[in-house]
Amino acid sequence: MTPGEAPPRDGSSVLWIIPAVYFMFVCAEFGAMTHLALTLTADGRSAFAVGLMGTGMWLGILAGSARSHAVIQRHGHARVFVGATGIALLVLLTMAPHAHYGAWLAASVLLGLCAGLVWVAGEAWLAEAAPRERRGFYVGLFETAVGLGLMAGPALVPLARATGVHTLWLCAALMALALAVSLRLLGLGSPSMHDDVGDSTARTAVAPDWRALAVPLCGISAVSGLMEAGVSSLMPSIGMRQGFSIEAAAWLGVVIGAGSALLQPPVGHLADRLGTRRATLGAWAVVAAANAALLAWADSPQSVMWGVGFVLGGVGGAVYTLAIIELGHRLEGSCLVKAVALLVTSYSLGTAAGPALGGWLYDQTGLAGLATALLLLSLAGLALTARLLRPAPSAAEVAARLRSRHQ
């Protein structure tokens, strides 16, 4: 093997190690963020202050994803994935000994920065390693790992209260385990970072320019992030303001994560069978219905918040999942990393604005105003998908394009 050449890849190992590590990463990350949100709420901080903490994390993810292509190109997928996980562990260790708002805010940004690098490196690697006929399943598995992490992370709060262990120490221990498992990736070769579009027939014929495919998906992804982040990060805090105990609010966060964990595989299978455009339109329609229900019961939302949180946590996140499946079908190598980085960046723009904007809107207009904004956003996402996301070409169309290019 020549110097600089990647060692042989074990694709099957990558397809399982990356989701497993990312589950633990997300669990530790959102366990910590849920702890911060509920602690600040119990201390009497405004919804805006709580939302600003979530915004800090997503600003870090935005910065990490924006620079991820250059970092991955220089150091490789595996080193970036493992190194960022290690730095995230150090960040969590610095958060536990104090309760200073400013220091927590800075740490949340750094935690998000690491998450952005791990996200792009892991998801781009997995999307390329997965076999085309099962890419929807494996990308759905990755997003299921995210959902399981979102579900298990908030559960660390009542677990810590029951055992007498500080929540942030539990999060740090889990991140240490994630780091230990991720070391296995260093023995596997990262994908190449060539600048060619994939060499498969469908990719070469359909996506000669990765930007032409990625940019329309970015608008859809940004709207999804703006809506989804306001739900996932604010719903437990809003639950407390609606009369939930701190334990019940934490379990509401668990339900939101459960939606993401349980609904991602069916969405992936649906995309494999019906195509990403139809599946995305259906996802937006379900999200709009859930937001309409939240608006209808805004005066007494306790009974519907559980179901709405479950649906929005799963189907809302599925919009992003479907976009990644679309990219994985049509791109590979450097083009895929660039496209995933751009998609994560656009998604993070929405998620960075979502918590603080949603908290401010709740402070000003109450749950009815927030639910109205979420409903309008979901309808905008539906319209953007119908307008921007073109149906995938049939096999006959792909063959015809190839013949015309070689004539």
C-alpha cells in the first residue's frame, strides 16, 4: 500500500459503527442540553434565554458543517469523526462543575461545532458506503440512531435524579464510550475525496453538477430545521410552563425522540419504494396536520402535546432524512461531502434561528402564536417541495440521456 493510500474498507462495519457511535453522541449531547434547558427554566429564566442556549448549539453545528468539507478533505472522514468526538467529551467535562450561564452558552457552541463535524463526516461516509438498493434503509438507520439519541438523552435527567448522579457526568461517561467505539473507524479506510460525480449510470446522467441537485434541497432543509428545532428544544420547557413537572417535561423530550427513532425506518423504506419526492410531500402534509392540531388545542394543550411531539419529532426530521437519501442516490466522493455539508449548513441555519425565535414568539404570543408559525412553516415546506424537488427520472429516461450524450 503506497503512502497516503487509504486502507481497504469494510463497508459493512461502517454501516453499523457510525450509527452506534452517533446514537451515543446525540444521547450525551441532548441529555446535556435538556439538563441545561430544564435547569434554566426551574431557575426562572425566560423562554428566550432557554432558546438562546439551543441556538448556541446549532450555531456551532452551523460553523462545523460549513467548514467540514475542508477539514475532511485534509484529515479524512475517520480522523475527523473520532477527533471531534474526543473534543466533545472534553467540552462536557468542563460543563459539569459549574452552573454559569455564559460558560454554558460558550460550551454549547463548542459542543455543536463538534457535532457538525461528526454529523457530516459520518453521514457522508455512510451514504456512500450503503448499497444503492438499500440506501434508504441505511440512511434511515442513521437517522433512527439520531432519534434514539434524542429519546434517550432527555431520559438521562430523571435517571440522574433517581440515582443521585449529576446529569452532565452521565453525559460525559456516555460520550467517553462513544469515543472508545469510534476508534474502530481508524482502522477502516475513508472514502476517497475525488471531485467526480459518481460513476454509476443514474448519478452520471442525472447530476452532472452537484449544486444543481443540492441547492433546491437546501431551501426545503432550512425550513425543516427552522420548524423542527423550535419543537425539539423548546417543547419540554413549554411543557413545564403548561404545568408539567420537570420529570414529565423530560419524558416529553423522550417522546419527541421516540418519534424520530420509530418513524425513520418506515420513511426510508417508503422512499425506496415511492421515491423521495412523494415521500417528502407526504411528510410535510402530516407535519402540517400535527401543527394544526396543536393550534386547535392551544388553550389546553396538555393532552395533545405528547402526540404532536411524537409526530413532529419523527416526520419533521424525516424531511431531512429524505434529502440525504436523494443526495446519496446521485452523488459520491467529494461531491457528496460538499453536498451533505451544504445541506447540513442550510438545515443548521434554520435550527440555529428556531429555538431563540420560537422562544421569543412564545413569550410574546403564547402557544397559539407559536403553533400558527409552525403551521405556516410546514405549509411553506410543502409548497417548496412541490415546486423545487423534481421527480427522479425513470430508467428509460436515464438511458435516453446517456445515448444523447454519446452521440
